[in-house]
Amino acid sequence: MDTADSGEVRLNGIEICGLSEDERAKLRLTQIGFVFQQMNMLKNLNIIDNIMLPGKGLNKGKESGRELKSRAMLLMNKMGISEISERKITEVSGGQLQRACICRSMINKPRILFADEPTGALNQSAAREVIREFTRLNREGTTILMVTHDSRISACCGRILYLLDGRIRGEFCPDSSMTYREREAAVTGWLTDMGW
């Protein structure tokens, strides 16, 4: 969204700093998904229309409204929120709304997904569902870049960067052969060593 002051930024071989604002907007729409901490849903649309909105911008005649709605409902089913599809955003819980935001971020099948505290408003069961879906997406080729303060969520990641005051202070890659509990203990120990 911002332009770089110096250096290069490449996404799938494309140097994005030299792109026009319209080209960057198209790249965001086609290659990148966002899960914002503050939800950023439109109040005048119901849940499913909010989820479908990025898809409408991308498809413009390529995919019927019925096909897009079917894809949105599939995502909602996976997140366990299909029953709220016609509700307004003021009529659902914070956890349901966050899962709807995750569905919206995945509607265009992005190559990279940026997630800012995607499980912060969720109970443990819903958080596990979200992380399972992120894991599935990652296996299918979507890169997930997630910010979290939850060491349990970090333990699900293949690579963890510890940031302090805007700088990377450490990196940890848990052994993929570890059980979740072993990974959680290793991540917690590493974070303690980092002074967290």
C-alpha cells in the first residue's frame, strides 16, 4: 500500500515499487489477501455481500454472481458461519465477524495473505478452525504472513520472526517432526530467551 523509500520489493518476480497506483491496486486485488485487526467491513452490506465484494472487483463478467456466491458460501461453511450469511455486521458476534473477514480475504484465492491478529477476537475452538484453514491454504501454496502475540498460535507456524521496536531481533523455525505440544514448549522457551 505504501511506496518504498529505497530498495526493491518483489512479489512473484514483479518489482512493485515502479508500478502505478492502479497497477498496485490490481496486484493487491489479485495476489494479496488482508485480515485486518479492526475488521473493516461495510456496514450497509450484509455478511455475504461483504465477503463477495473483492471478488466482484476482480471478476467483472468472468464469473457469474451465483458462482461467486457459491464460493463465498463454501468459505463460510469451512469457517462455520454459513448461518449468518444474510445478517448485517451489527447482528453477529466479534468472533463470527472475524471469521467473515477471513473468508473475505480468501475470496480471490490470494498468493499471500497478511493477517493482523486474526484470532485475537476468537474463542479457542474458533481460533483452531482459523489456524487449520490457514494451514490448509499454506499447503496449497498461499504464503501466510501473520502478526500475533499468542505463543500458541506461533507454535503452528513454520517460521517465527521476533520483532522489537520495528526490527527483527530473532528467528525460530520449529522442527516439523515435533508434536504441537513440543512445538509450543519450544516456542515458549525461545520467546522467553528473547525476553518476551
